[in-house]
Amino acid sequence: MELSTWKSYADRMLKAASYPESGSPLLADRIDRASGTPWREEDGHIVSNAAHQQNFLRFLCGLSALSGDPRYEERARAVMQYMMDHPMAGGLLRWGGHRYLDLVTLKDRGEKELVHELKNDYPYYELMFRADPDKAELYVKSFWNAHVYDFEHFEMGRHSMEKPYGVEGIWERPFADPEPFAPRKGLSFRNTGNDLMYAAGKLREARGDEGALLWAGRMHDMYMKCRHPETKLGPYQFSQAMKRMDTQDDRITLSFYGDRAKRQLGPEFGPVALEANVLLKSQEISIYALNPQIIAAVFDHDTPKERQMIAQTAEGMKAFYEYGYDRKTRGFRPLLADGTDLSSYELPRPGYYGPKGRILTQHPLAGDYFLAYVEMALITGDQDLWKIVGVWEEDLDIRTPGTDPGVLLALLRLAEKDEAYRAPAMAWGERMEKAVEEAWKHGDSLWIDAIEPLVLLKLEALRQNAPRAVADPIYNRSSSREGWSENRTIK
């Protein structure tokens, strides 16, 4: 598609997602295709969750960079500026997995006491720092302050916790380097850990804050020392849920009854059965598809700590390929961190991982993994990673164009280094353009954060020999708008 087509698309989406009556520059997450206006929920409110509009903001800024028309970045910057000018107490933004703004009233809505939560969201921090560097820095520090409940013993959680003190001296707090798998009230899920590390890396990148790198490195170390000592697999957490209550009902899976994997799988698998060590689809994607993208994106500045982070990440990725990838099925096995293959395993009792009788299944190779391994192969030059990339080029059949955004992003990165990938990238782009044009014709609504326009704009940037003009997303398969119809308002 030509730039004029993308400008028309942006103009149409901006008009349809705006609600001028609010007096704000904010945008609706979803638009009504028939009326060309923001989508209203049954009770009349309009969801505006800026955390789930970051692909669109990257698209707008990239469009300004390529076209020379500043209007698009100005609107994106205005959205970010509004969010930073109207924060929660302490500097957190009013967005995320459990809260959003009603565009009609500009009041907060959501669930779970409207806590702040980011899980594999990865905001467009470069735009935040361009819009207001001081408030962007405050947000990153507030994010860490609210989600790391105890810095010394490194207790963290996905839900924000209000504290009586601010962020002054946040990186100077003591650190006791706690033992692996220590019982904690908070849950050290990788999906929030990923977002915290990414935020710290972007703060260090924007403002030279070495304290942010120090604590991102400490968080990385916490995960690394909980990997299985023989396989180097895992973990999804570096702690285990502290048992504070008893129940005999296996269907109750709240964390204060103790580690959910131990309860559901412990009798059969013994000590390895901890939540940290259970690697099903969502855990594997967070560890081996998303975290490597983060490492490649913000921890590639050639310091000793970053070199260590890169080396350990590559080591884990190679282990995951060895134990997890089934080339016969072109899928990934559900695993325990000791390498136990859980493919076709029937759960013996109900619990956190599903009802009694659920059969654990493999999940297919897709573009998020391919992109992660390409990114890490490019920054490490590791020949074993390049061999895996070569295998997956065959298994994904990159010579036959498809519509997986992650594959196209990987091809675009490869094409920057090797002209041989330019032709398949163009072919995949043409195929995706047709799919996008078809998607626009169907359904009752569109989600403005669809990643496909951003990926196709990056293709246009490659055509113009300006690949860095459009910001890279951290590509998360679960947040891409396959069919433009996935609802990602509140998890």
C-alpha cells in the first residue's frame, strides 16, 4: 500500500476513534464500522485503554516519519501527554489489565479495585520520553515502586501496591539476593517481569539511568538462578506462592492456598512440580518468545551485565529448542523444567491448569518465536541459533507467503542485513495487505491497535531504505488482532 493509503487509513481511524465531547485527545479502543464512531458498550460507556493502543501510536509516529506530515505524531504525543498529565496517585498511569478510562466521562472503570497492571504490554516509551521526559521517568520508577513490594527480598506482583513513600532513591534500596523459590505473597510472573525489565531498559536508554540497569539485571538474575540446573529450562516465576490458608477443594486455585502446581501435579511429579517449573503455552511464550525480544531491544549496549543477560538468554533458547520443539508436529511440547514431556498428559485432578481429565497439548510454531530467535541470532551471531532459524524457515515455509505478523517482522529484520530476504518479505507483505483489505470489509467493529498496519508500515519503511523510521513493537501473538476482532479491554 502507498503512503497515501496509510494516511487515509489513519485519518479515518482517528476520526472514528475520537470523541470530541470529552475535551480530550484520547481515543477509543474500538470503533463501530457502520457509523464510523467510537464503539459503545451496552451501558453506553466508551473504552479508552491507552495501554492497549501502543501499536497504533507507533503506527502514527512512523507515518509522520515516513510522510513528513507531523499531524499523526502530534496526536500520538497528545494522547501520551494526557495520560501522563492525569495519572493515578504516585505517577502510575490509568491504564492496563484492570482499569481504563470511559471516554464519555473520563472516569476510571475496570475491576479488582482498579489496580495498575501491565502484563506483556510494552508501552511506546520512546514517545513517552519525547512527550514529557520527567513524567515518563516518574512513571517507570512508579511502576517498579508499586510492583516490587519489597526490594530487599525482591517480592513482586502483577498488581500495584500503594506505598507510603515515593520513588526518591529507588535504585539505592538494599538487596539481599534471596534464595530461589522463596515463598512470597506476590507472584513473580514473567509476564509482569518482562514489562518491568523493558521499562527499566527504556529508562536507562532515554536518560542514562544506570540504576535502572542494575535492578533490571537483578530481576534477570532472579529468574536465571531458578532455571533447572541440568536442562537450563524455565522458570516462569522465581518464587512460590506462600501458603496462608488450607482447603481440601482442589477446584479452589487462589494463590494463598499455596503453590498451585504443587497442589495439582505434586503427587505425581514431586519437587519439580512448582508453578515456576510448569511450562505450558503462555509460560513458554513469555520466556522464550517475548523475553528474548526484550533482551535484544534494550539490553544490547555491550556492558558486562548485558553480555551476561544475552548469553544466558541464548543458552535458555537453545535448551528450549532441544527439549521443547517437536519437528514432526512443528509444535512445542508442554514441559516441566526438568525436561519432562507433558504432551497428551491427562490431569489427574482439578486445579490451576484445568479440570480433571484435561489433556495437555502442544502449541504450534508461529512468528513470535521465529522473530525472537532471529533477533537473538542477529545480536549474538550464535551459530546454533542461526541453525534453529534455518530449520524454522523451512518449517514455517517462508517462501510461501502467509499472514503471520511475527514472520513478516522477522523477515524485515533479516532483510536489513541480507538482501536475499527482501523478496520473501515483499511477498509476505503483499499477502498481508490483501488480508487486511478483506478484514476491513467484514465484522461490526475494528480494534485500533491491530498490529498489521504497523508491520506493513515497517515494510514501506524498508522499501524507502529507512527501516528504523518506524518503531519496533515487542510482538505478542496474544495481543495481535487476528481477524481484527479480539477483545483485549480487560483481562
